[in-house]
Amino acid sequence: MPKTLEYWLVVAAARTLGRMPRGLARLLAGMIAFAVYRAFGRLRRVGTRNLELALPVLTANERTGILRGVYVHLGWQLVEFCRMTRYTAENTAGWIRTEGLDDYLAAQARGKGVLVVTGHLGAWELSSFYHSLMGHPMGMVIRRLDNRRLDDFVNGIRCLHGNQVIHKDDFGRGLLLAMHSGQTVGILMDTNMTPPQGSFVKFFGLDACTATGLAHVARKTGAAVLPGFMLWERSEGRYVLHFGPEIQIPHTANASADILAGTQLCTRAIESWIRRYPDQWLWIHRRWKTRPAVEPGLY
């Protein structure tokens, strides 16, 4: 598809969903998500395989239910993103709340920067946006979109209330500068990596090649590290932006061991939240694709 056409199709879709009543837009997005679930068998097979690997006690029906939920929540996140330009602190008060904000504020008050461990769980785009909307702008580590006009459009929405984008191709320098100036940066830490950017730690009991940059920067700068996720709470009928207790990154004479141990602690925190909200994580990503040299592939 020509990049100009791709850009205008996305912009038109965003404006259409953004102008609809929120309930209607979510219903439409849910229908689209179900159609995508049915149409893309490869992604469905990846999701099923991941659930077999990570949660082997589930029945086939339970795995199917979780995967369908994943697509529904992806559709809802699309709606929220398309409507974010309209959101204010006042008109979100009834359907978003924050939990554990004191943990974040205490970490921020130390003045050495805050690294928020997060992942593709819940409404990750809305999470950073809402945090800035409430007066706490943050940096986000992202990969550039191939379509630069589309990249500018998406980042323009992300940064409406003071957020900043740190591109992965400038990850190290950007993150160090942010920490030295006492800023907050959120890092999606739940995707498959390859050495040397990643090392193997346990994730759902399986070796998973995981980015070690966050633990390295935290150890080097003394930045606070804590988990943060925006999750849909069914019992409340609203999103809750959760901050967990601070993760203590080891700091001994053995830097390599500290970084690996810190990466494991962060990964364990992500896993604990996924286990609580399994139908809100992106199971259709090949998280365990990279294997240790002696192991066969899992997909």
C-alpha cells in the first residue's frame, strides 16, 4: 500500500472512531477484532502455542476464551487511542482511576529518575497518555514506524500533554539523559529480543531473551524502578492505572550478575500482572522465538 494512502486511511479511521459515541465505537471495534481473530490463523496459532507453553493447565476452551479477550481489548485500545485528543482530566474522571500513585510519587521525589517497567498488557497507549494528562509527563521508548508521516501523527497524539518519545535507535543516550535530569520513562519489556541486546531469564518458567537495558541504566544511575500498567477492571467497569512497589535492582561488585538479576526481577513483575489479567496481554507475539543455542525452536 502506498505510504500516503496508508496515512490517510489511518487518519480517517481515527477521526471516524474518535467522533462516535464511546460505547458504539467500542462495540464496532470489538466486532472488527473478532473478525481479525477469525481471519488471521497464524496469529491465532501463535497465541494458542504461547498459552500452551506458559499456562499448560488451561483447557482448550479456556485458551480460546483468553485469546478472544485479547482481541477485544486490542479493539478497545484502538478506540481509546482514536479518542485521546478529546480526553481531559475532567471527562476521564468517571472511568479511569489510579492505584499506587504514592509509590510512583515517592520514587520520583528521590530525584534520580524513574523507570516504569511495563508491557503490552491492558491499555498501554492510554496509560502513558493518562499519566501525562494528570500532570506527570513521561518519556516512552518506541520503535519508529516505517511511514514517517504516520509516525509523526501517532507521536503527536502521544505527546499532547508533555510526553516525549525516545526512539529505540537512540535508546541508551536518551535514557541516560532522562535519568540524569530526573525524568520518568516507561519501557515495554515484554518482547522477544536477540543477543547482545537481550539475555535469557525465566518468563513463565521458560527461557526468554529479554532486554537488559533498563536494569543496566537503573544500576548505573540509581534510578527508581517500578511496574506500571493500565488495566480494565471488570468489577468496576473502568480502567485503573496501577503502580506496583519499587523493584530493587542489585548493586554489587559483579555488574553483569546484577543486570541479569535485575532483568529477572522486572520480568517476574510483568509475569505476575499477566497472570492476574491473562486476557489483556498480547499473547499473539512470539515471545519465546529466540532460543539458547542448544535448544530447538518453539514455533
